[in-house]
Amino acid sequence: LAFDVRDTGPPGGEAVVLLHGFPQSAASWSQVAPDLAEAGFRVLAPDQRGYSPGARPTGREAYRIDKLVGDVLALADAAGAERIHLVGHDWGGAVAWAVAAAHPDRLHSLTVLSTPHPKAFRQALTSSGQALRSYYMAFFQLPEVPERLLLARRGWLLKRQLQQMGLDAGLAAEHVGRMLEPGALTAALNWYRAVRVRSIDDVHVPTLYIWSTKDAALGRRAAELTGEHVKAPYRFEVLDGVSHWIPEQRPHDVAKLLLDHIRRTA
């Protein structure tokens, strides 16, 4: 598989890997990366499996979490980075939690935006309104139907849903445009279809978790429970009035929090 990667900053700097979510791309970090590069870090932002045209295998099994974790480790290896600062948003956050749990020796630090620890998410499903917020995940399990509905009229419905969740119209159009590429949306939905009910261990890596109060997909209960599953220095930051799309809406605040977190772990 050949992945498209945005590689900025000094080649000799410590590596920061930025993982995007659904249905985004590395472009979601376009205003965060320059602040990190200016601070002396090498910033690697890949278009992940299914989002890179050259890394779009068929079949849901190709998108299991262990495959996605392997992609992150392979990127670090290709960059010559024994250890990295790992940052993830949305689905990228889920991958980041899994990398940190299984391979703590490969990370200097972990930062996750929006996505709670998987154990906290499961707890919230039965103790809050999280199940209602996550209805779309069941819909995405259906074969073919989501693609037909979401891509009809050049992705009108998907674009509308992204905007209703708070994403800028221009960015929504950009992300949807990429989903119109042959096989792109099916590959992105296969991340959901490949989900297996399994336990991800608690994390033993210094962790920063950023959640926003206007997130329509991920509620406060899971966010507040997340700290119970980090057995290392932990910091929980809440961005008031911000929607789910934190990297696009508050990029400089994200970069500032991230740089402070990284420096504390040095």
C-alpha cells in the first residue's frame, strides 16, 4: 500500500503524527501542522487507509483496528522515528488509543481529540444518551445502502450532515469531494464495518484529551470517564462552544495545547 503523507517541519525534529477522522483527510490538520513545524517538530499527517488512493484495499477485514495500528507503526518506521508524539481526531483518535495501549514503547506522548477511550465509550452507551448519538454507526453497517444515500446528488446528504454537525460549508464540500472518488466512501465506511467488540487496554502513556461541548456525536459522559483508563499523567481540556470538528475550528488552540503537553513530557 502507498500512503499519501504531508511531511512538514525539520527532518531531524521529533516526529508528530496526526491522524484524521471520518470523512476527512490530512487536510483537516492544515492549520495545526504549521504551528508544530515552526516549533521544530517534524509533522507527518497521512491520508489513512482507504483515504489514500494507493492504499484502498477492498473488503472490511482490511480495515480491522490491528491493520490501522500497523499503518501508524509502519509510517513511524519509514520516517526513522523510534518513538513519536501521536495525535488523533475522531476515528484517528480511536486508532491512537489502540496504538498507545498496544505499543506504549513507541510513543513519547498521546493526544486525542473528541474520541473517548473505548472503555469509556462502552460505559457511556448504557449510562447516558451516547447510544442515541451513535445511531449512525448501526446505519453504516448496512451493505451498499449508506453509499447510495450519502453519494446521491454528488454527496448532497453527506455534505448536509457534516454542516449540520458544525463543519464549514467549504470544508464539507472538500471532504465530500474526496468521498466521491471511486471506492473512497466504501473504504471509509469499512472502518465502521470492521469494528469488533474487543477490549482495548488502559493507556500508560502521558495523555492529553480534548473534548468540545457542542460535539453532536460524542457526549460528556464518555469524555469524563476517559481519565479512568489512563494510568499515566493525564490532562483533560474542554473547548466550550466548539463542535466535533476541533482541528478545523480551533487549530491554533489545539497546537498550543499540544505543544504544552509535549513539552511537559520531555
